[in-house]
Amino acid sequence: MSPSKVSTESGERTEGPATVIAFQGAPGAFSEAACVARYPAMTTLPCKTFSDTFAAVAKDRAGLAMIPIENSAAGRVADIHQLLPESDLHIVAEHFERVRHNLLACPGTDPSGLETVHSHVHALSQCRRLIARLGLLPVVHADTAGAAAEVAAAGDPTRAAIASRLAAETYGLAIIEADIEDEPHNTTRFVVLSREPLDPEPNEGPTITSFMFECRNVPAALYKCLGGFATNGVNMTKLESYMVGGLFSATVFFAEVEGHPADLGLGRALSELDYFSREVRIMGVYPAHPFRCEEAANRH
């Protein structure tokens, strides 16, 4: 799919990969809603798989990619941490998108006649109460927007979909019930990927540093790798592990901390990490999203 023209903030019309942001899913997906919310002047490019989304940026079909990395209700998004190091792309921003699920059906549908509800497995699991209340049979699809498209194409008044408001607008469906998610905190965190890294100034504001490292296969290796962050007062906000090449003895960690590598404390911690690790790779240094500050304020 070739990039189309896009309106800039100045009102001019431009075109080309730099104005395109790729996402995984069909038009109307929550990932596209995140793209529109964060980069309203960019053209969105739907991709079938996450691998295709990464490739769109790597092969210069898009300037950016919006990738979901974790959800407050469903946890981390599978496969992303495997694809990140293989892509050679850089994290240049983060975005938090409040997920508001909607029950969609063809216009004129009587809710009492609904029998099945179609959506992604995570969306279905996040709306169990409504599904139980209406006595619907859940049907799993690859993504929420794709389910909405299929329901619209079928025109069957017994079928509904769980998807975004954008999907309802995209496929001409009616919103039978809005905000049907079980948990009011349902939020997805996205990372924005680019071919070139971002190099923010250390004093420009709160910063997040994302990196990957592989521990040496020796006793207390992880303890030694992470000790420098504690002794230097660096707050680690994320730490996840996964195997490499199917080997139980080879573990790679994906971590995120508050701060800039140029900060004295974080610089020392990363040096110590490098000493005790086989490899350390910075995946991105980028501004912290305001949602983090809002969430911290709400906790206190």
C-alpha cells in the first residue's frame, strides 16, 4: 500500500514515507486510534502482522510505527520483545491510550436478538460481564477492527462485534453499548518506532530509557546486573525476560528506567550493567508521556 497525501499543521499537502505511520490491524483498530490521537497530521498505514509493521518502517514505507507493548488489564503483548531487537529500529516516543470498548452491530439491530459477539481474544476477555449479561457466544478474531468489518459485511442481526468507536465509523456500524470494558483503568501503552534514534537533551524533562541486556550464565548474575540501578538511585519501571534460541541457559531481559544515560546516576548504573552482561543495547531514549505523571499523582 502506497502512502497517501496528508495535511500538515500549516494546511499544506505533502506526501511520502515521512508522513506515514504504520500500525498492526485493520482500519479502525485501537492502534490506528492511537496513531490518530498522537499524530493527527500523519497518514495511517494498516499492516496485517507486527512483522509487517516493523518492516514498513525498516523498508522506508513509513516514517513511524505505533506498536502496543502492554495493557493494564491483559499484560504484555506477545512477540513484541522478540521483534524489537531483530528490527534495528529505535523507540522514539511512548503513548498511553485509554481503551474504550464498544458493542457494535448493524444499524437497526435489536440487542435482544444478538447471539454471538466477535473480537480479539483480549477484547473479549476484557468485556466478560457484558458478554455474560447478554448471554452471547464469544467468537475469536485476529483483531477487533477485522471483526467489526466482518460483522458489517455479513449484515446478520444476530452478530455483534467489540471494537473501537473509530471502527464503528469506519464500517458503518451502530454502537449498541459504549464503554463496556470490565475495568475502568483499561489502558494500552504503545511505543513509537523509527529508523533513526531520538537524542533528547537531558534537561528537557522526564525521560525514559529502554534497553536490552543478556546476563552472563553465572550465579547471581541478574543481582549483579541490577545492583547498580539500586545503588545509584535509578527507578526501574519495567523488567521482562525471555529465552533466546530456545535455550534455557540464555536469557535476555528488556528493561526500562527513568532517566537519561547522560545523567550521572544512570550512566554509572549502565556502566556497571555492561560489566556484568554479555551485551547491552539501548533501544531508545525518549520523553516520558504525561500519563506517567498523572498516574503517579493518582496513586498518592
